[in-house]
Amino acid sequence: MHRRYDKNHVPIELLRTFAAIVETGSFTKAAAALGLTQSAISAQVKRLQLLVGGEIFARSGPGLRLTDLGEMVESYARRILALNDQIFLHAGAAARTLRAGLAKAMVDRFLPAILEQTSQAGRRPPLLMRCDSSEVLAKSLAAGYLDLAVLIAPPGLRHHFQVEWKERLCWVSAPTFLLSPGAPLPLVSAPESLPERIATRACEAAGLAHTTAFLGTDFNARLLATAAGLGFMVMLERTVPSHLKIARERYLPALPEVSAGICLGETADVPTIKPFLEMLESILRPAAEDFAQEAMPHRPPPRRLGP
């Protein structure tokens, strides 16, 4: 038998496929991300299960979850993939594409300035920008698919930010939107998203009746629904578009601040990305923020950026 299919050897492409399924949550999305057919994805999973000696995925309702064996395989797969990527990182750092992620909530407000600065500086290496939810970007970062990502973290939870600041949340609505007296608060949100969780908890803490007026995974679709007067949306205060208003009605519950920042991947070549990281910080960090180290006693030490 060819050495590639030796029972004591796990081909790297099987681990890459496995990590993509875990990251995207489905065989279909992993196939699209990797440019493979769904049958090829299924075949690779079956081969990996034969090699490790058991089932790695268990069906749970409409989604997938890892078995105990799958969780063990995932922990080693991420380390193997990170080491594999590190080889190519150092072998071809000069020509390597910089892979960056930006939370969807920040795209309209900050991406134009990021792209303008990148273009003016004629920066190398080339830039590959992925815009998605913070949850998805965090998984991509952990899986080694990104070198850095700009993320928004839930209240009380921080990622291992290299650069960190606070963001204020606010309620947003159409300028002419009026809520009928006694009606439940209509929410425009994304399923199982950070804004949805924050909005729901704020309403429950205030004892305020609420209902879902529009549920959509696409950020721009939620903006359109809000502009159409379907209800209230939770957004970062700095990113509210001009055609919407920050709603300050007395009945709206208070919203917490959230942490935001830039995270580096384990395989990031810090000296190479340092200029890009500094440019991101200059665009994204609020001008008046002061993040003294003593105010964050549990913050892990940042990775060194060199002299």
C-alpha cells in the first residue's frame, strides 16, 4: 500500500478538511470553503474515521457536534496544521499573503479606510481580508486560517487581544419609527449572535416584553430591515450609519460595553505584520481610550512586536 494511506499516517488534507467542517459547522459549507465536492468531503471524513478508529462527528438536531474522540482529534489537528503552516510561513514569508479578518459589524465604518491605507502604502505581502462574525473569525484564527483578526467579545469575556479597547453599544431604529404603547419591543437580530444575546438579556433584566421582528444572518439585510421600520437593532455606537438613528427612548434597557481588539494567530509572522497591525490600531482604536495595564489584571501578556 502507498505510504500515503498507511494506517499510521494521517494525510494533512484530511485534517484540513476536518478543521474546516468544525469551523463552518457543516459538510456543505466546508466543501464550499475548500473548493471540493460534498462527496469528496464525506469520503475524507470516512477515511479519517477509519484511521483514528471511530466516529468523530455526531448528529445533533440540524447541526453537527464532536464526539469525545472528535474533540481529541481536533486538539491535535489544530496543532499539526499550525506547525504545517509555520513551515510555509518561514519558507516563503516575503511572498506570503497576509490573511486578516474583520468583524462584520465594523466593515462599513472601517474597511474603506483600511483598504485606502493599504493601497497608499503599497503594502506587502498581499492582503486577503475576510469579513464575518466574530465567532466565525475566532474559529478561523484558532484553526490557523488567519494571521490576525479584529473581534468583538461578549461582556465579561476577552479574547487574547494584542490590542484592546472598549466599544459602546446602542439601540438603533429608523428615524421615523414609533413603538405602539404596550407593544413588545421588536428586535432585528441574527440567530444565536452576540447582539441577539445582549439585546435579549437586556430586555429580560429590565422585565421588558420583546419579540423577534426580523431574523437574518446577513448584516446588511438586518440594516435594511431596521431602516424599513421593522424594529430595533443593537449596534456598535461608532458604526451606526447616517440613515439610521441612535434610539434613546426611555423604555429601552441599558446596554453593556463590550471589548474589541486585534488578535494574532499562533502562526502569525509578527515582524512581517507589524506595520499592518499598527495601521489597523491607528484606524480602529477610539482616540480617547486609555487601557492602563493595572485596569486589566487578568489580561495575558501580548506577543512581542519586536524593536
